[in-house]
Amino acid sequence: MDSRKAKINVFYAEQSPVLKEKLFADMMSHSGDWPDDRAFLLVPEWQKADLERAYLEQPGANGLMMAEVLSFSRLAQRIFSEAGGAEAKTLSRAGKAMLIQRLLLKHEDKFRRFQRLAQSPAFAAEMAEVMGDFYRY
């Protein structure tokens, strides 16, 4: 493991253009320190593409090799892949539906309103879809 300390800078500004200018200048200063120093700009998913494009349009930006724009989910994927957690298996749609149907049948006394519907695999599949939507949004 590398013994160097990671440095985290948090920037805040009332005006977006001022903040972008400061962030991009800081990122460009790190891109010249290859291979010892890297810069990551952590942004919400919906801003990633726009900020990446804006960074690359800056004069003096040397690409995204040493200064990278990442979303929260992409950073999590990177961390999990480095730590070995990316290999965890996830349930397929059919597996989720089977699990939900089994739970509905096993606990039918608690889900009395769903007793009739619990017999239908289509209901369990629809329930899995709805739960997936809740997770995503």
C-alpha cells in the first residue's frame, strides 16, 4: 500500500462560474505532477458529462488521465473493484421475483391483502419492478 497521504479539498462558491474556474485550475495544476499526483472532481451524476466537457475545453487541460471527473456511483464502483467487492453477484429479475413471492407466501398472515395475488408469479415480478423503482428514485 502506498504510504503517501491523500489530500482532499472541498470548494464552495455562491457563483457557479467562479467555482468551476477554481476547480478546473486546481485540477490542471495536478495534471502536471504525473505520475505522483492525481485529481478527481466528484460531482452528481447529472452534472458529470457537462463538467467533463467544460474541463476538456479549458486551455491547458491535458485530458482526463491525471485529472478525472467522477460521479458518486462511478467512484463507488472504482473503490469496490479495487477492494474486490465488485465481484458480488446480484439477483436476476426472476430471482428477485421468486424471493418476493416466497416472502409473500411465507408471511401471508402479515400480507392478508396480497394473499390472492401472492399466488401469481406476475404479481411478484411487478412488485420487484416497483421496489427497483423505489431504490433508483
